[in-house]
Amino acid sequence: MSKSNIAKKNISEALMSLLQTKPLRDITIQDLADKSGYTRVTYYRHFTSLYEVIEYYLDCYSDEYLAQNPMDFDSLPPRVFYTRFFEHFLEPKAKEIVNILKKQNLLNLLKKNFDKYMLIGGKTGYGYLFFSGGLFNVYISWVNKGYPESPAELADYFVHFFSMLNDNEVNPSRF
């Protein structure tokens, strides 16, 4: 990893640490410089906003996770994909991230990250946006309810839903 990327990663980790105890609006660039051990100049060399720092953190986290746990929807059976997807979000680090973003009212940045990784490989169109948005909304609802269903139960729900969609039997009132 280059010195530049090490600095960016350390700055982003420092910001996530600060967000555990302080509202984003109260965090100054000097706070971040002090916490990260880098100067304000280094921050401004790499980032234009604190939101950009959070996005960078989420990208690094997603990249690292996916490098060790490939999850390509097109190459996995749907039930396996959905189960792995939701299992990932039960991991302590994933729970910590969503709790920080939820507390800071920054779930929109997580949604942006979801879209980026769900639409990877040039996938575009309303269907993929529907898919990404649906997964995101179910995930956030699951978090807000305290993770009552198992990842396998959520996977079964998605498989059932999409099989009904394929059979033209989808009626929103059934859900």
C-alpha cells in the first residue's frame, strides 16, 4: 500500500473513531489531524470533505471484505448469495459501522456504497437499482428490529419474493 493510501486509510479510521463519541458537525479538521497523527495539509491533500472521508472508509471496508469473500450474484445460487450477504452484516465490524452511521444520520452514505458495489461491472438500469434499494431497505429494517431473523430466513424471503416476481405473482399487499 502506498504512503498516500496509508495516510487516507488512517485518516478515515480516525474519523470513524471520532464519530463514536462526537457528532460529525462538531468534528473539526484539527480534531481529525490530532486523532490520526497527520497534518491538516495531509487531510486537504486527499479529501475535500468529511463525507468523502467516510465514503473512502466504506470503500476500503467493502474492498477488503470482498477480496476475501467474493460475492458475485451471477456466479452463486441466489439463496447462497443472500445468506452470505446477511451473514456478513452480523459480523462485529459491520454492526459497528452501521451503528455509527445510523447514530450520525449518515445511512445515505451506506446506501451510496451499496449502490456502488451492487451495480459493479457496468450493471445499470432500474432493475439493479430496485435490487440494491430493496436489499438496503431490508438490511436497515433488520438492523432497526435487532436482527430477529437469521440470514437464512432472509435469504428464503428474497428467493421466494423473486420467484413470485418471475411468476408474475407479486402483490405488494402480501408482504
